[in-house]
Amino acid sequence: MFPKLDPLLHSELRLAVMSILAGVESADFTYLKTQTGATAGNLSVQLEKLTAADYITVEKGFKGRKPCTTCRITPAGLEAFNTYIQALQAYLPTAQK
């Protein structure tokens, strides 16, 4: 029997964001937008969903006079991401594990 996959992380864009944030201390909105190829509106919506689940934190501030939105993965988010990856590996053929 296959393990359940977290539906929140099963979205391509949310999974991409979590993959990026799992490997860095933080990332700003512009970087996430560039790396994922998402529109600003779609990325904003997906960040809100991840924030509501306590998978990431979002801090709004300024760099000089420019607004800056910085995202970080939370411990709960990192745990959910790792659990998702482990569950996903169960779907792979034995030779690829």
C-alpha cells in the first residue's frame, strides 16, 4: 500500500517553493518568482497557503527604499517536506531507491 501524499505539497508550485526553501536559510519573493517561473499573483496565493499551514513564514520589509518579502521554511514545514519526499520514494521502483 502506498503512503498518502500531503495534498498541500502535491501542487507543482508549492513543491517547488518548498524545495527551494529547504535548501536555503531564506529566499526573497523575486528569487522564488524567477526560480519557479510563476506569476506574482499565483506565487502570492501559494505562499499564503503555505503560511496558513505553518510550513513557511513570510516577512515583509524594505531593502533600502524597495519593498522586500522574505520567506523561510519552518521546522514543521521542513518535517512535512521530508515526510512528503519519503512517501514519494515509496512510489518509485525498488531499483531507483
